[in-house]
Amino acid sequence: MGTTVDAVSRVPWNKGKIVGQKAPFKLKDIWALRVRLQIENRVRELALFNLGIDSKLRGCDLVGLKVRDICHGDQVASRAMVMQHKTQRPVQFEITPATRDAVQKWIKQAELKADDFVFPSRIHDSPHLGTRQYARILEGWVEELGLDPADYGTHSMRRTKATLIYRRTKNLRAVQLLLGHRKLESTVRYLGIEVDDALEISEQTGI
């Protein structure tokens, strides 16, 4: 009574999916994928992966980068600053030598100019790589590593370096600035610090 066909047939978007924080990549997984992409000469994907890890940007900000955002003249810069779409706040990030080399090689191969998007779309009606395309590429990486795609997403890229920095320094304020969060509480929730610390303490005490 009162139940429509639409209500019965409607399937929740998250049916069968793990909802919650996506896992960051481990160092061994980062290097394994980098080596694979280098050996197979997948220049665009290596640039995308390295820049995604270094920048810690949300997917929409990463795919929206233009060459001028990360280059000084015809060289990739060691640091860059971009305006985040979600918060309209600037965030700065370091571009490591390996990433600079990978991105420089991609820019040269693709013959990109200053006003071009770093990752142009291969779909005609889109000026740059879309977030869904980015997510599909990442899913392919996860599968190549033998990991469960349900555990990883584009936020895994954003969380990876931030998590490594926090574990090394325990400096929450620094990670907050790197992620461009307004509130420290957002950084705590984003990193899942309370859970991680509880597990670490448990391991140390043998409980």
C-alpha cells in the first residue's frame, strides 16, 4: 500500500560499497606503481600520479591545474600555490624533483602551453580530465597493485602524503596548512588520527 515502483526499484548509490575514509597508499605501493608506470612509459599517468601525491589537492583542483599554475617559464616550479574550488582559499605545495621531471616530460610530450590544462581531456566536450575519468584511472592503478578498489578513491591520493607527514612529525598544524583546512578538527577527522593512534598504542602494549 502506497509503495511505488520507483521506491522499490531505487537502489542506494552506496549499496555494496564501503563508505567512509578511503585508505592512503603505503610507501611500497607508491614505489611499485611508479616503477610500473616508468617501465611501461606511461608518461601522462606518471605525471598525474606523482603530482596528485605531491600536491595533496582534491580531485577537482588537481584536474583543473593549468601549466602556468605549476611552471615558471618553461620549467616546472619547486613550489606552487593554487586557489581551492571548495573553500576559495589558497593552498601551497612542494613539487619534488621526481615529480618535476615526470610533469616536465609530459608537458613536452603533449606540447602544452602556459594556458593549457596540465591534463587535457581526451573527450571532445571537456577541456580537461574530469573527476570521474581521474577516479577510473585511479581504480585501474589500485587493481594493478592488487588492492581492493572499494578501499581506495581519489581522496586516497590527497591523504597519502599528509598521513606520511603526520606520522613522521606529529605536527597537526603543519598538515592542516598543507591540506588547506579551515579547522584543525577537520584535519583530525580527515586523517583518522584518533583511530590510528589507538591502534598504535594497542600494538605497543601488546593488547
